Amino acid sequence: MLDDYAKRIAEGVISVLGETDGTTVGLIVLLPKADNLLLPDNLAVRPDRQRRGLGRKLIAFAEAQARRLGFAELRLYTHEAMSENIALSLYARFGFEETGRVHEAGCSRVFMRKRRHNFP
């Protein structure tokens, strides 16, 4: 949430989801690491476009990118305060499993992963 988006844009790690009229409705940040593709806490869908499957579409894009780049895992972390994503098992419904919780950089983070054999 506190990411330097100008830097991320320059790095080419932000992908946007748009509608045919050119409206940006969502974005995702994907960072290639040594052994996984990381989705840091940067997946967003405009509030007026939520509950339309766009988050699922962005996760599917991340899975396709991980597969294309040859990674065995797609990992993510989210802030513990994003309880609706964790409590409602949003990520679990997408096939992610929790791997740990850590307090770092002033945040309580929940780490999750999805292994390649679970990609659609």
C-alpha cells in the first residue's frame, strides 16, 4: 500500500486491467524472485467494480505469468488488517495456503503460496 508506484512502473512490474472504454479498473504488481513470483500486497480493484470477478481475473493473470516464467510457486503477502481476504478465505478459494505470519516493516503480514500444480 505504501509502494513507490513511480518506481514500480519504471521497473515494469505493474499490470493494469482495463475496460474497453479505457477505464483502468484494477492493477497487480508481480515481482520475479529467485524461486517464485511474488504478489506483494498490491492487488486492487476499483470499489465501484468490485464483486464482478476482476480480482479472480488478476489472480489468474498472475498464475499465467508464473507458469510462463517457469516458477513453481506464486507467493503473496497481505496485511493482517485485510481480514476480509483472510477470514472469508478469499485466497484459500483461489488455492493459496497460509505459510506464516510476521511483523515486519511496521506491518503484520500474512504470507501465502500457491504451487504450480494447483494452477488452473
